[in-house]
Amino acid sequence: MLPLTAANIYETQKTNDPGRRHDLAILQATASRGVVLRGRHHRLEAEISDLLRAAYGHNPTPRDTDWFLSDVFFEAFVDWNDERLGAAISEEFVGFVRKEPARSLYEYLMATPEETRTTAVLNFSRGSGDLRRRIEQRRRQNASESFAMRRRIQSALLMIDEIDLILTFANRAGFSWKTVRDIGDKLARRIVEDVPTYYVEREIALRLEAQARPIEENDFRDMQSFCAVVPYADEVVAEKQFVNLALQAKLDRKYGAKLGTDVLSLAGSLGDLSAP
């Protein structure tokens, strides 16, 4: 299987040339067969819940072995029944996408109204710009700190930024926590260390921010993909820079993923690909 991430879909959606967007869309739909890696919110809830249940001696929540995959393309971003959407997506529509996942992905990439497409791209860029400015300010503030200290700072900031989400997931898992004090120092550290999405995010961010060059918008999309893929994939093919950052962090050893830059290395694994 060659599932896509939200970043893969976005990169194609932001392509202004319709001919090039068609070529990318047909390639992605064919290679992935419309299967995607689930979005950050979905993965985090499962990862945090499993960690908390293990920490308290409870059995893990039963899940399918491929729970982190979906054949509904937009679940790379958000679950179809997520309350945060604010508008209901019908089960009939989801059922239609599941019947023809590859074709549905292709038609979304090619048939989205131009105004909707360009507005979404503009909103993402604006949000990325705000995030980039905050990160650059943090880089300047922590430039003189050691790597170990920057890791501790990054862990603390990650907990602060995510605490509401962590408490929400904890409550859904049966833990009636109200504040960070209810978690405790030891378990709080484990959340950053043992939740794959958080760990990958922190380790790559540390090394990315240690570079001399400015942070770019593309870095956020690459980070998004690596957090989704590395803990769950057997093999990851990506651009050299992020592969090197992941290797420096020894993420391949931690999660058992083969990291490389040659897409042809996948040929033997994928076999024949049927058209959508």
C-alpha cells in the first residue's frame, strides 16, 4: 500500500496548472488507491489513550491493525464525523467515497471550485506564516541554549500547547483529569516521549531549528507528513533534507521504518497498480 498524507493531497491541490494537477492527481489516486493516513487528531487520540491505559495497567482499546488508515480521502485531515467540523457529513456521502476511493480523491483534486481551492491555499499560507514567526522568535530566544536544554524547552512548550487536547482525550479514555497537575510530572514526560506523533514532531523540530536557514512553509508540510508516516510505515521515501533529519534523530531505529530518497526503491514492494 502507498497511502497519502494530508500534505501530499494539499501539495497537489495548491498546484495552479490544471494539466500538472491532473498528472499529479491521477498518479496519486492510482498509486494510493485512495487510501490515506489518518489525520493528526485521530492518531493522537489513539496514541494518548493507549499510553494512558498502559500506564495504569489497563488493556489497550481493541482496534483494527490498520486503524491509522482510511479509504475516505478527507480523513487525512479530519474524521468525517468530527464535531469540530461544525457541519454534518452524511453517511451516504461517506459510503459513496468508500465505494470508489481512488476516483473520489481524483475528482476532489480536479473538480474543486477554483475560488474554494485558492481560498484554502491562502488560508493555509497565512496560518503557516503566523506559525513561522512564532518559531523564529523562539529560535532567537533559545539560540544560546544547549541541545539538551532546547529539548526540555520544546517538550514543555509542546505540553502547554497541547494540554487541552490531552485532557480531552484522557477524559474520553476514562480519566477524569481537569488540569496538568492531574497528569503528574512522570506521566507528562512519558506523553512527549512515548506518543509517536509528539516524539517525531519534537525530534525533527529540534534539528530543523538548529539549522542556519530560515524556516519555510514547505517545512511544516514535510513535518506533518513525517509525523504521520514514520511511526507506521515500513518504508518512507522523501526529500533528502527531512530524511537526514529523521536519520539524525534515529527515528528509523525507534519505529522500524526504512528511510530513503529513491522512489524507485518502492517498485518491488508495490507490484502492479490498477487505474482508479
